[in-house]
Amino acid sequence: IYKIEKEDLFSRSRQKVKSDARALFCFWAHRELGLAQRELARRLGMTQPGVGYAVIKGEAISKSNNYRIKTELLIFSYDRPPNPKEFLSEIGVIS
């Protein structure tokens, strides 16, 4: 959607594109995939309240632009619903 590098998710940049992409990622990772805000904060080098704010911002971005993560594709591409940490590791966001 935002065409940024994976490293940009981990940067502390406040550029709108990077900030919005990070917020959308936080929203999807927390609300759709169930990753804890504390874990996201640790992985992204943010504070837990910062991730909480990003989740709210990401939800607003998702709703206003009608963005959706296709969780049904995740479920059908696995024998069982994927563990959020396994999925994020497979796509290279966490190690």
C-alpha cells in the first residue's frame, strides 16, 4: 500500500508515509493477528503507549481508506490458522 522498505517500519521516522504505514501495520498486527502491544513495542523499538496510539491511528487509516488485511487467505494457505508470531517471522518482519 505504502511501498516502503521493511526497515522503514522499524525506523523512528515521523514522515507521514512511514508513520502511516507503521500505524496500519500496528493495527493489523495487534487487532487482526492478535500480537500483544508490548511485543510490538519491543520489536519496533517503540513504547507500549506509542503502539497503542499507532493502533488507533491505523484503525482510522484502515476505515477511511477501506483497507483490509485478507486474513481468510492466511487461514487457507495453512493447515491451521497461523500463529501471529510465526506469520510475522515468515514474512520477515520479526526474527
